[in-house]
Amino acid sequence: MKKFFEEFKAFISKGSVIDMAVGVVIGAAFQGIIKSLVDDVIMPFISLITGGMDFSSWYVVLGEIPEGVENNLAALKEAGVATFSYGNFISAVIYFLILAFVVFLLVKAIAGVKGLVPKKKVEESAPTTKKCPYCLSEIDIKATRCPHCTSEIKE
């Protein structure tokens, strides 16, 4: 059992696990910003384009509406009436697409910033050997005769 906890401690203290945890926490906070962007900024414009319709109010009643219950989603849900709320699904899809697009832009921006940092240039050293054109053995770059086949190397 002690070995198990030692392995767990080693796993949890790795940098990648901590980075992932920080990413999840920031992602959760970022989700609230995107939800507000979708609900408070984008959806009203989409509603305006579609003639004032609110996607979240799009639903289909699956069954009969009891007498005395208003025909709106909140009242139907409160009364326990089964509804197919496809408007909420449409909102969730739009929300997801916007969130994915924003994350894509962030990743692209971070990759661009990383690209701005100059990388150390690896200088290629001059070759020190070459192949003999006759026997294809590897020989010193300055050799004028192959030590393997004794052919004269002309350049």
C-alpha cells in the first residue's frame, strides 16, 4: 500500500499533471466568460436576425399539457411535463463552436508567440568523410587515394 501512495505522489508531482490541473481551472473560469458572450452578446443578435425568437424557448411538448399550466418552458418544466428542448441544444452547440473557436485562436496566438522567440541555430559542421566512388568505402575528406581499394580519387 505504501508503494501505491509513493507512486501516486510521484505521479501527482509531475509537471505535466500540475499544468493540466491549472489548465482545467483556467478553462472552467474561461467557460463562464464564453457562456456570457454567447448568452448575452451573440444569442440576442441571432434572435434579432431570426425575428426576435429566443432559441432557449424552442421546445416540443411530449405529451399533454395539464390544465392550468401555461404553455412556456419554465412552467412546463415546473409542472413536470416532458419537453424536448431543442432550442437549448442549439444554444449549447453554438456555445461549443464559439468556445472551440476561441480556444483555437488562443492556441494559434500562443504558437505564434513561441515562433517569435529565436531558436538557436545549429551550425552544421563540414563533413569529415566522403565515399570512394569506386568501392563506396568511407574515407577521409582530404584523401586522394582510397586506403581500401587503392584507387586514385580525383575531384
